[in-house]
Amino acid sequence: MEVCYNANTIAGHPDVHSPVTTLTKENAPAFYEPDVQILTSGGLRIPVHASILVSASPVLENIIDRPRKHRSSEKVIPILGVPCGAVSSFVGFLYTSRCTEEEMEKYGIHLLALSHVYSVPQLKQRCTKGLGERLTIDNVVDVLQLARLCDAPDLYLRCMKLAASRFKAVEKTEGWKFLQDHDPWLELQILQFMDEAESRIKRTRRRRQEQGLYLQLSEAMECLEHICTEGCTSVGPYEVGPTKNRGPCSKFATCQGLQLLIRHFATCKKRVNGGCLRCKRMWQLLRLHSSMCEQSDSCRVPLCRQFKLKAQLEKKGDDGRWRLLVKKVVSAKTISSLSQQKRKRMEESRGTMGDYSIRSFKL
């Protein structure tokens, strides 16, 4: 025998859509007749099954199990402060675990509050996602306040990011004016979030610039070894003659500029008195190479072994900044090498897959 309960037949509330449950005596005898009523702010009473409420919400379970003054009195659970339609949608979710887009559009804020109060995590997750997709400049402050009260961190962070990115438009809304008058603490949190976000952007930009500088120095070290070992265009070891190719070096973008710096360093007369900035730069590059080089005995770069011996003899304790620079350049070189290897493997695998797809294709 099949019994169908349709709460849409409640008189006086044609716009309220309540859950419809279809049950049979064989598979759900405990749900056969509604044994609890939910009372809304509009005076609407929605008949429901206690077993459904107990299985869906621990808060409602405690309310139902609470002893009554009179045993014969009817079980009535008041859910007040929200529209009747929101309560009906909430009860419908407890029965079906579904919430329509229309209900989310109309009662999303109320459903989030109800899901938090009555501990229904599945509905809370659905509301957090639905409200996040419907955020606008006009409602972001209201949703932000609710997200904080309902302990919805994902929605709270999403509101914060929107408010920070569109702050000039947000501060003109009625929600922001209300916030300034009634919740200055949240206003301060938003301003702090904006300041921290701006600081993070500046730190990230500065870190990228530093990383770019370390990568340039790493490339300069490789280029210096290339010039001093193999020779390039007009600069190289004594036993290596000038190359026939007089064009720019194809291996390193910094090769031509480094060759000019080496030629200047070899002929400059000011460097004896320490008055040439270009020679100082070359001196620092040679010292940096020596600090990174692991084969100073057989290294072809000028002054590599001398710098190594000088550093071992002096062993200055106040040279921490230089050691940090060397560490950063070595790290940048390692990261660059790993990324190049990964990119090469991806290109090879992509080419292999392409060849296989061509071979496997039949006309």
C-alpha cells in the first residue's frame, strides 16, 4: 500500500511548497504518519516525521527527545525569524537532500542560517557554494556578516576577496554604511585584510624580482665558464683562437655584454686604484664564481683559485650577506635546471604521444 503526503494542500499558503514523501508500509513503517509539526513565523504548521528530523539534524533530535510537560501534548517545533518558504525549503532538504536553484536564489541566506543553527552540514555546504556563486557588490557585505556568524570560512574568504578587489564600489553601498554604524570591528577586519593582501602582492613582486636577479647571476656564471673554457667570438683562452662566427652568441643572452666587460677589465687603468665601477662589477662576478666553483684546481676562470685561497685564509665571520647571495644563486641555478629538465621531459612525452597517435591512426 502506498501513501503519499503532500504538504502543498495547506490552506492559506499556496506559495509555500513543502516536501512530498512517498512511503510504503513494507519499507518504512516508522514514517507512515507525520508525528511532529513545525511552526513558522507566519503561523503555518508543517507536519513532518520525527525520524526524518532525527536522522538529519542532531539539534532537532535533542529538541524532539526533550521531555514535554504533558505527555498527551502535540510535538511542535517552532522555527521562527525566517520566511515560511525558507522553512519549507529547509524541511524539503531534510527529506530529499536536494535544493533547487530557485530556492537557493530566493532563500539562500536564510537556508545558510538554518543549516548552521540546526547543524545540517550538507545543506551548509550547498548554501556556501550557492551564495558564493551569487555574490554581487550590493550583497557582499551582508553575506560576509552572515558567513562570519555561521562559521563559513570559505564563503567568508570569498566575500573578503571581492570586497577588497572592488572596495571603491562596495563602500558606496547601503550595506557598507550600515556596517560602519553597527559593526566597526568587521570594518576593521576588512581594512586589515586589504592591507595584508596589498603587502602580499608587494612581497610576491619583490621576491620575483630577486629571483630574476639570481637567475641572471646564475646565467652569468655559466656564461663566464663558457667564455673562459670554450671561447666565444673574440674573447677566450690563449690556446683557443677566435671563432669564425662574429655574430652574437646563441647560447647565452648575456654573453656579448660579459665579453665587453672582460675586455674592459683587461685594459682598464682605473681599476688599480679601485675607481672603476665596471671593474668592480667584474671583480664581484669572479669572486662569485669562485664561491660557487667546486673544481678550483682545474678551473679555467681567472683568479678562481686565488679567491678560494683568500677566502680560506681570511674566514671572516661578518661575510654573511655574501654567503647568503651565493646560496640564493646556487638555489636559483638548481631550480632553473630542474624546470628545464621537466620541460624537456614533457616535450619528449608530448612528442611520443603524438607519434603514437599518428601511427595508430588508420585511413
